[in-house]
Amino acid sequence: MSQVQKLAWDDTVLPFQLDKSDIRGRVARLDGVLDGILKQHDYPAPVEALVAEMALLTAMIGQTIKLRWKLSLQVQSNGPVRMIATDYFGPTDEGERAKIRAYASFDADRIDPDQPPFEQLGEGYFAVLIDQGKGTAPYQGITPIAGGSLSACAESYFAQSEQLPTRFAMAFGRSSEPGVPEHWRAGGVMLQHMPKASPFVAQDGGSGDQGLLRPEDIVLDDGDGENWNRVNFHLDTVDALELIGPSVAPSDLLVRLFHEEAPRVFDVQPVTFGCTCSRERVQQTLSIYSSRDIEKMTTEDGQVTADCQFCGAHYVMDPSEVGMHAVQNDG
């Protein structure tokens, strides 16, 4: 397979449906997107891995939102990694690329490189936020950090908040293909039972950490339960190289895993690294501060500066351009 063919599926999300099982899903491959996210920061290896996992989750979950909507995933914890934030911006028009951005904040002196990445998180929560645009109230759902991985947190969120059995199989890491500079790659499969199943939720708490619901705790009727278990059995046979690629196309992977389920694919959604920060947005953010606050922010050079945590953009403004007084003057 040529290098061009190998890269054809990079930075894409392929939605599919298993018609015989009433299950939908997505296959995602991230390459340049991760490089765009991670090269902005000098993260320790455990933090890089957490950001990569979060970005992959964001790509697969985000593909379900509508045009021009925004999906955000956030982790807040009292551990060495204090926060991870990701955004997925739905394309403005059909056929355009979706945009993903991500960053993490952490205490460098508390990071233990000998511990698994998930162990760098302490107690806290995993949150899903959906912003449908002006005139609407954003939706937010949260679940405790538990289960041993960010993907397990996402599965618990869907079980707890949406009552939808959901599974993820994911792989990510540094790729060292011959003739190609070392870089991050990630790939995953997301499975989700169709909402019309209307599952009955177990009433005595879940089997997950802290009594959280897991996908298997959502009781389906005999036929749906059998289908779900069978499809998950096949998903468990996938290996990391199949998920990450680049030699196995997502469509071929679906046939290999689920050929008996009559997989049907839909239009692929390309994704790219992208940030929505701008000088105007920074000015809007600073508009809540009084003249006295702005004075405290002003440097010895007589400037107000701000940096975007997502893309590293550096903004320099005159104090007269920001703060409440600037808004009043514009009015």
C-alpha cells in the first residue's frame, strides 16, 4: 500500500451502523491533529498520553453533534494533572472539516513518570458540555473520575446520564514508521446502542468504581442484550495496530470485526487542529474587568498581554482597548 493510501484515513472519523444489531459507532484516526495539539506545549509523557486519549474521545463523541455546535470535554482533578480541556467545533457546512483543540494544566513537580498516566489524576470529575449556539442554554453532564481510564469515565457518563450502553476501544502513542519522523498517532472504535432500545437501568447501583453504572449494568431485553454482548466480544479481538493503522483502513477493520452484523458506513468526517481564539474574543473576555483591574494587568511597558492556552497565540493590547471602560466607549 502506498504512503498516500496509508494516510488517506488520517484525521478522520467514519460513522457506521450495524444493521443486524441496532448498534451505531465511529472509527477515528488522528495523526496531524495530535501533532497540532501537542506541539504547542512541552508536556511530560504521562500528560501527553492523557491529552491524546481525551482528544480521541472528543473526536468520536463530537462527530454526533450537529453543524455549528460545540462539544467540550473537561476533566478537573486534585491530582498532579489538574485539568484537561478539549473542544470539538462542528463544521459550519456539510463536507467541511471539524476542528479540535485541547490543553492540560498540571503541577510539574508532582508528576511521577513511573506511574501510569491515569494515576496522575486524583479525585474529581469528567464533564461533557454541548453548546448549541446563541439563544440556547448549554447542556452539561458530569461523572466522577473513576474506572482506570478516561474512556471508562466516558462510558460511565453515557450509562449514568444518557442511559446508553457505550464502549470504546482505543490505542495511542508515538509512531516510528520507517522513513517517517516519530509522531503521535491515535485510533479508536466507539460502539453505542441505538437510543430506541429504552434500556432498563439497574436500581441497586452500578458495578463500576464508586458504584457507577457501567454499560453492562444497563439491562436490555434478551435480543438486544445478546446482540450487544456479541458485538462487544468481536470488539475485544481488535489489536492496537489495527486501531492506529496506518495499514488497515477503517472500512476494512469494520468488515474484519463485524462482517456478520452487516456494517453500513456513512460519509467520513475529516477533522483538523483548530482554535477559535482571536483578538476580539480576548477583548470580550477582559471586558468584565474594571479600570483598576486592567491597571494591575498592565506591564511595565504599558501593555496588556494574554496567551491562548490552546494554541499558544500571544496577544498584546493597549489598556484602553480592554476592560469595562472599553466596552462603554464602544457603546
